Amino acid sequence: MQTLLALNWKMNKTPTEARSWAEELTTKYAPAEGVDLAVLAPALDLSALAANLPAGIAFGGQDVSAHESGAYTGEISAAMLKDAGASCVVVGHSERREYHDESDADVAAKARQAQANGLLPIVCVGENLDVRERGEHVPQTLAQLRGSLEGVGADVVVAYEPVWAIGTGKTATADDAEELAAAIRGALREQYGARAEGIRVLYGGSVKPENIAEICGKPNVNGALVGGASLKVPDVLGMLDALR
């Protein structure tokens, strides 16, 4: 299975900055065998990425509407992302769940829309610090996963992101990541049977060049969803080198 390095820019980079980033990457990028690279960018940046990313690097959105089209001012449909050249989209990121009150049902609806329009949904799940401290992180995360995959096909990526480790500098240990990734794999087998073996499970939360190899070296961790370290090309190249 190919490792997936998914770069989540969050609300960073203007289209001009996105073009400069892609141009810099183009001058220095060498594919890493066994590693897929995808850039998850603000919708306004997608045209700049389409025109300037090196061949073979995918890009996608950070959110998508649960609706096909219609009177939903400000939302972006899966068909729009697909037409812009996107191949994937993040749904259910913890920031969307917290700041926009997205439920598991909302996330599942968005994932279904993505799949219906030929996009690969990257479905995010993970626990808050208080849940982990109570020792309830596994059942809570699996319940969130099941709700977020209701009616969703097996053509999906799951990203485990402990909320307490996102942008805080705190990182779950590689063993912590494997514990949840293995539990997620088990839940995927229950839902999808043998097809679960082909579903990539990512870890997200303060991933950087110094720790990515250890985390992704675990048997059930098939890549990383990277935030802050995705913004600078040298950091991205460092992560790719660590995964070679």
C-alpha cells in the first residue's frame, strides 16, 4: 500500500503564495518511491496548484458541501472541486467539527457527496484531551468513525487526529498512533470486510520531519495528515526524505 502524505494548508496562502510554493517545490521535488503526495488547499488556490504543481502530485479541498447544488451561499460543491482538478477532499476535520458544529451525520453526508462526484474523501476522527485522560479515546473515536462513515463506500481514507495534538506541539507517540490505527482498521473490517485492507489510515497532529518516519513505520499507519509542516517546502522535502 502506498503511503499518503497529505498536506493540509488550512487557511493559509493566497493564490499568489500557492503558485510560488508550487514553483519552489517543482525545482526541488524528487518522487519518493512508495509515497503519494497530496496538497489540501483553500479553494481559491486550486487553479494555481493545477497549473504549477509537479506532475504526479495530487491536490484537493479542505471541505465540501453536503449538497449537490442549489441555494447554499458560500458553499463549494464536490462537482466544483472536481472540475477544478481536485481528486480528494478533507471532511470532518476537528476544526470544522468544533468551530462549525459539524456532526458525524454532516461528515458522512459530505463524504457521500465527494464519492458521488469522483473525489476521495479523507474522513477525520479523533478525541479531545479529556476523553483520552479518562481512557475513553478508543471507543469514542470508533463511535465517531462509524457515524462519519454511514452510507460511505470503501473508497475512502481515514485520518486519526487526536485533537489535543493538533497545532499544539504535542504529538501522540508512535505507539499511541498505532493503537488507534489498529482499532480503526478493525472497525473498517467490520464495515467493509476484505476491502478494509486497502483503506489508508493516516495520523495527524504535529507531524514533522523529525517524527514522521517513526509514526508511519507502524503497521497500521499508512501516512500522515500534516498541518504546520506543510507550509514550507523544505519541511515537505524533509518529510519525503524521512519516508524514503
